[in-house]
Amino acid sequence: MSATGAVLARPSVSGGGAGLLPQVVLALVCGGYAAGAIVGWGSSQLALVMGDFGLSAAAFAATASCLWHGRRHAGRLRPAWLLFAASSAMAGLGNAVWGWYEVVLGRSVPTPSVADFCFLLFAPPAIVGMLVLAKRPTSRARWICLGLDAWLIAGSLVTLSWSLALAHTGEFGADGASVARGALSLAYPLLDIVLVSMVIVLHFRRSSGNRSAINTAIAAFALTVLCDALFTSPLLREHYRSGQILDAGWFAGSALLAYAPWVARREAAQNPPPARRPAQQSVVPIAGSLAALAPYLAAAVCTLGVLFNVMDGRPIDGVVLFTACAVVLALVVRQAIMLMDNIRLTQELAQKESHFRSLVQSSSDVIMIAAPTGILRYVSPAASGVYGRDAEELEGSELASLIHPEDLGSVVHEVRRFLAAPPGEEPTTRIECRFRSGSGDWLNVESTINRHHGGLIFNSRDVTERVRLQAQLQHNAEHDPLTDLPNRALFTRRVAHAVAGRRRTDAGTAVLFIDLDGFKAVNDTVGHHAGDELLVQAARRLQESVRSGSGDCAARLGGDEFAALILGDGEGDVGNREQRIMEIADRLRLRLSQPYRVEGGTEVRVAASIGVAFAEPGTSPGALMRNADLAMYRAKAAGKNRVELYAPQMQAEVARRAEVATRLRAALHDGEFVLLHQPVVELTSGRITAVAAQARWRSAQGILFTPAEFLRVADNGRGSGEDTARTAELSRWMLEAAVEQAAQRRRDGHPVPVCVRLPASRLVDKSMPPKAVETLLARHGLPSGALILELTDSDPRVPLDELEHRLGALRRLGVRIALDGFGSGYAAIRALRRLPIDVLKLDPGLVEGVVESSRLHKITAGLLRIAGDLGMQSIAEGVELPEQIVTLRGMGCTHAQGAAFSGPLDEHRLRRALLRGGYPVPRPEPPLLVGGALPIRHGGHGGHGGSHGPRRTEPHTHPPTRSNTETPVPPT
């Protein structure tokens, strides 16, 4: 860190080669002119041409260059370039007039002449342009100091020049020509003195923009003023001829001024980055020191001028004395102004320093200044409150010794990268590390780093609480709030990491999906709080069952679903690894199935259905979790409380179900379902007293699929919301179609009730309240007594209280309620005890063997006796033989439906059956033995009245066997 802090990166300046060629060309042109002047140009005439018109051409070139730059580039410096163009134009015009006399007219230039006035007009625009280039003072006092500085320099130069030469030059004759010649002789040097004063002032106060261009212009005017000063000397002026070496200085000055705008253009094109500014800051103190010493240097020069007169033995000249007094007075005034300004600045600095110190000392952030060696030079007093260590204790210590060793490498890397970056592009950076406190603990510290004279400034604050809060929020986002196990998102990432990072030795990695069977019953009976306690205990058991420290992971996916990730141990044999995982899963099943003691000491039990899937090569994390999910649902469908291993055919079965479900959804949308009706016959008279509606799905081949097929698809054992919605849609369509067709038959003179099967879950669905049934009956004009709703299932998840309330409301509307499948389980008896039932429909399993089995005969007879004692009508479903009709009628059964009378009919055949009025029913011949092993005697078929004449015995012909999955469409 100390090594990197000592070196600041300095980017290399590009584009040097592009600016070198113009400089070489400029040097060659000026050098060629100087060489020609030295050798005399070969002839006197050529020397005159080059000394006059050559200088004029160079000046006009500078005019064009400055004018072009000033017109094309707007900004604060634009007037300066236009003034420089005017100044160069005057110089070019003066040289052109000079050449007119010497070259064209062939005579000496008169004094004074037009050329002299042009040369005199060269200085004023240049002086004003220099003022424009100077940095603008920010206050009135600084404007006065700028003027005083210019006068101090000019006055000292006037004193020195007057003492050396101007006193002799300014002796005027009596005639007007001598006066004009003397005034002109004084005007040249005085204007040059003013110009050189502005050059010196500008050198110390030049603007920061276009520095190279301004420096080039300053050099051009300085060279021109130097040549003017040499020309003013009587010794050189008496022997001056055009084309001599002195003209090379003026030519070089004009050439530099012509080149200056192109330097500005190149600077604008390159647009140097701010990274170069720190390299130039080292020059600023030197320039500031020279600027501060300039007034004293000017006074020293003025003193030298006065001493020169005294030492020369000449009396003190009035001009020298006046100028010297004016310089001293200006110096006194300037010093007074600067003293007052310094006092004001000192007060402001003290206020700012006090303000800054109070901010630093009262700030809650710790401010530290580190030397390039990494030693702390300054530490703010806030360190005692933040770090628990005094600032004096930290000062002088190494910063690296206070940073946590694990974080030191990243901190050093970031500091080195920061120091290597250009300051203009990255002025600050930010780091986070652990910092040793006074108690020895590690605090999380966030620091903002700035550069400071080769070192670094650290503005640090304690963010330990924020880091802890972020860690807690991250933990909450990835863990279940109840059990504190990883949630689905974190478990998915860990599975992905395990699958992506598996090696040859990791064979056998598996995912277990776990579902607690019977958990909903715990919530319903004991309460949700007890259910939460059960989940917490189950999570603890699951966490204890996975191998700690091996990378295994347990998670809660939601509700009563859990999961576990078991990493492989390198077992190459497939059978052994499957046996190992299945043993783990079975032990986990037994562990989770043990009793739980919940709130109030209540002991509850649940079982566990577990699905296992292995991470085979090429298996994605999502596919692996899906496979385990499928295996878990297979375990639930196979009887629960078991472990199932995923097999590829499970996915094929899911695909088949999805395909059939898609077809079923399309059939519901496209109206491919039809409604058939099976007559319900009164056993005493054979009269059709009702019709039972049955839905059929007409396939593309004309086959009508029974509910046994498509309802199996609609309920695939997983109870998804989509399947529930599809079953509800089918039930809604069936009820509406049955009511509509029954109302139409009633209008056509066939007022028979219609029976519609509905699941219990549909009857308690909020989307079908009793008011909806009443509205449906009123819309189609069907009396409420003409509708019989058959309760088809006994789902334990359906609350009996709600079902009882809904059925009671329907009965008050006049709708009769039938209990379907009576005798198939204990749930039917429970429903019979609680629910308002009007009609009992015997399960086909009780009817099928009622003739042959005496035991079944007694059971059926007992159930029918119960129905008769309760005053209910009874319907035997699935009656196929005449013997069954006789037997059931003898037991007291009132109605029946089945193939013995008719199968499900379409609307046309149903109306024909309704026109006939009923079906013939067989009459028994006494004595009729029931339940024995003797042969059964079949009675003949009587009419509606049923005559008892002699009957001949003939074998009974069974109706053709029908598929339990399809029914041919009857001809019309």
C-alpha cells in the first residue's frame, strides 16, 4: 500500500507528433530568413526587397491568421485575436510603405513618414489585446493592483531607458522637424516599454485557456519589442539597412504570431484531459512567487536607473526623478492595498479553517489522512466514538495493521487501481472492510477515499448495523420464516450448484420431495397454531435427519411440502446408490410419521409421501426438481405414506394427461359435449318418472366418451386450480344444458323431472349460490320441483356444515336432493345423518350381485328399509337384468334405471320413449326364492296393468355388453 501510494499515475500525452511538423517548418522558415540576412541576400536590391516586403508579407500573414481564428472561434479571447490582427496589419502596412520608398522610389524614407505612424499604431492594439488575454481580476482592488503592476514595470523601464539612452534621444531642436523627429524617437521606445510591461504582466496573470497559444503570442511580441529596443539605440540605427539581421527578429516575431492561432486550434482539437492539470500545478507556486516579487523588482530597476545617473556624475534628471517618485508611490499604494486584502483573506481563511475544524471534529465520520507510506498522519476526534480508540493512539500507526487480514488484499487492490486512474475521471473511490476497534472486535467500515498531496484522505463511517441488517434481510429472503429452513429460491440455487458442480465422485446426488399427508385435518381439528407447531417439529426432524457438514440441505417449499438435497458419495453402482437413498428416504418417512405433541399436550399423527429423483448426466436443476415432484405425487396417488422413485414413464403419463386435458379444454370451448338422458322407471308401474342427465364427449370419430374417461383427466390427483376450474366449467355447462332441455320438453308436453349430478365441492362453490340456481330456473321457465340435484361424492375436504346450509337453501326453493352412490362407504351414512336428502340412489355395486348373493341381498334390503323408514324414495342404479328388477321391487325399491330398461338416449329417442309412457316390468311367479342357490325362474313381460296369465319359461337374453368407456350414437 505504501509503495502504491507514493506514485501517482501520469497518462502520456498523445498527439506530440502531430504538432512537431508545423514547428519544424516554422523554424526552417525563420532560420532561412536569418541565414539570408547574415549573408546579405546576395545583392543589395534583394536585401531591400526581403527587408521591406518580406517583413510586410510576414506581418500580413499574421494578420490573416489571427483574423481567421478570431472570426471562427467565439469566446472571451476572441477580441484579443482580432486586435492582434489589427496590430499586425499596421506593421505590415508600415513595412510596405517603407519598401515603397526604398525599393520602388529608390530613395531614403523621410522622417517622419506614413510608415512611422503605421509603426506607432502597431503597439496600441497589441497592448489592449494583452489586457484582454490577462486573467480578469475578481475585485476592484485587484483591478487597481493590475494597473499599478503595469505602471511599476513601465516606470522602472522608463527610468532605466531614460538614464541609458532616451535622455539623449529626447533633446529637441528649435525647428519643427527636429521636434517631430524627437517626439517620434521617444514614442517608439515608450510604446515598446508599455508593450513589454503588458507582456511581463500577462506572463504572470495570463488566462488558463489556450496556454500554448497565449505563450506563443507573448513570445512573438517580446521578440518584436526586443528588436524595437535594439533599433532605438543610436548606434544601431545609424548603420541600419533593410535586409540586415535585425529584420530577422521582426520576421520571426510576425511568424510566431501567425503560428499562435494554429496552436490554439490544435489544443482545442486534442482537448487534453483533466489528468494533465496536476502536473502543471507544480508550476503555479513558482509563477505566483515571481508575480509577488515583480513590484519589488520594478522598484529595484528604478533605483538602478537613479544610481546610474548619480554614478555617471550627471545631475538627477527631472524625468528620472518624477518617474522614480511615481514608481515608489505606486509601490506604496499597491502594498497598502495588498496588505488590506491580505488582512481580509487572513480573516476569511481563519473563519473557514475554524468552520472546517468544527465540522471535522463534530462529524460522526472519522477523517484520516494517510501518508504515501501508509502511516496515519491525522485522525479526527470522532475515532474515539466510532472505533473506541483515541485519535492520538491511531496517529502514527500503519493503516494496514488496523484492517482485517482477509480484507487487506481487496483494499490494497482497490487503492492501487484508484491511484493508477486519472484523477479527472475518478476523483474518489469507496471501499468496505473490517476495522479493528479498541475492544478488539471487528467493525464493518465504509470509507470514501480522496487524493491528498500524494497521500490519501479516508472519510470512514461505521456500517456494522447496516451490514447486519442486510445479512438479516438476505437471510429472511432465503429462509422460511416459520421453520427457518431454506425456502424454494435458496433450495433451487443449491440444487443448481450441486448439479452444475458435480464431479465423477459425486454420483448419486438426489432430491427428495416430501408432503405431509393429513396435515389439513390437523389444521381443521386442532387449529392452525397447532399446525404451525407440527411444521416446526417436522422441520427439526428433517434437519436432524440430513447429514450435517456434508453439503446436504433441507428446505420448506411451502405449506406442508418439504424437500431435501442429498449429495452423492461417489458410489458407482446404480443399484447400491438407489438402495442407499431409498433407505434414507424410508427412515425419513418413518421419522416424520411418528406422533407429534402440539399445543395443550395433544398428540397428532401425519404420514409422509416422499418422491425421489436422481441427478443423471444432462439433467437440469428444474427437471430434477420436477421429477422429484412427480414421484411424490405418484406416492400420494398410490396410497400415501410411501416412497416412490422417479421413472421416465411418469413424465410420459403427465404428457398424456396434458394432451388429453388440452383436448378436453378445446372440447369445452368448441361445444363438443352432448347431453344424453337415461329414463328413471317406477318399478311398480313401469312409468318414466324422471330422466338422469349424463354428459358425453363426442370425439372426431363419432365416439361418445363417458364421464369415467374425461373426468379422470379433469382430476389428475393433484387438485390444481386449472383442473378445478375445468371441472366447474363442465358442471356448469351440464346443469344449464339439462335445465334448458327439460324446460323445452315441458313446453312440448313431457313434464318429467331431470336429475343432474354435481360434486359436493361444486355445490359449496361460491360461484354457484342457491340464488344462481333459482335464476337459471326462472330464465328457462322450469319449475323448481322439476330439478333433482344428485350429490355424487363425499369429499372429506368439503365442510358438512356449509354443504348442509347450501342444500337446505336449495330445498326451500323446491329443488329435490338425491344422494348418489349410497352404500359405497361410511361417508354416505354420515351424509345421510347430516344432510337434507329426498332420494337415495343405490350404488351399482349393491345391485350387480343382489340376486346371487344372499349376504348382499340382506345388505341391500337393509339399506332400502332405512330409506323407507326415513320416507325417502329409492333409485337402483345399474339395473341390467329382469331378475334384479323383481328382487329390488320385492325389497321395497321404488325406482330404477339401467340397461334393463334403456341406456342413455339422445333427445329424439328420449321423446319417443316419453310418448310410450314407460317400459314393461317383469312380474314374479310365486313362490319366488331369493338368495338361494336354486335356478331363477324368469317371469314374462306384462303391460302396464300386468296380467297374471300362464307363462312359459324361456331363457333370458342378456342385453349386449357395452364398453364402459364409449356408447355408440343411436340411429335417429
